[in-house]
Amino acid sequence: MLEQELESNFQPVKIDLKEYALALEHIESLFNRLCCQKKLGEQCKDCALMSAVVALKEFAKNEEVRAVERNLGFNLPR
């Protein structure tokens, strides 16, 4: 019952991709500083959290390009 109520009230959230990318850069920066403080060095880059942040940044960048392409009406060279 709760699941049906949630589905019927679901409203998609619009995300500002530039703000999203900036937030991810901030998270990455904080995480890098934490790794430096803990002296993890290269191990930091292998961490699952860091991999997720990098993947999310790449996703945001790709979505931003797609939004521009939709506005232009054609695909940009990659």
C-alpha cells in the first residue's frame, strides 16, 4: 500500500547538472584530502567510493553534453 502511494505521488526531480558536477568535484576534493591525511596515496584511487564519484562526474559531464546536443539539434563530435 505504501509503495503504491509513493508511486502515485512520485514527481521527477530536475537536477542542475552543473551544480551536480560541482558537488561531485567538491566531494572528490574532500575525499582526496582525507586520503592524503590518512597517507593512503595510490590506494585512494582504487577505493570504491572514489570510483563511484569519478563515474558520477563522468555521467554528469555526458548528460550535460547530451542536453546541449538536444538544444542544438545535432550531436557534437567526441
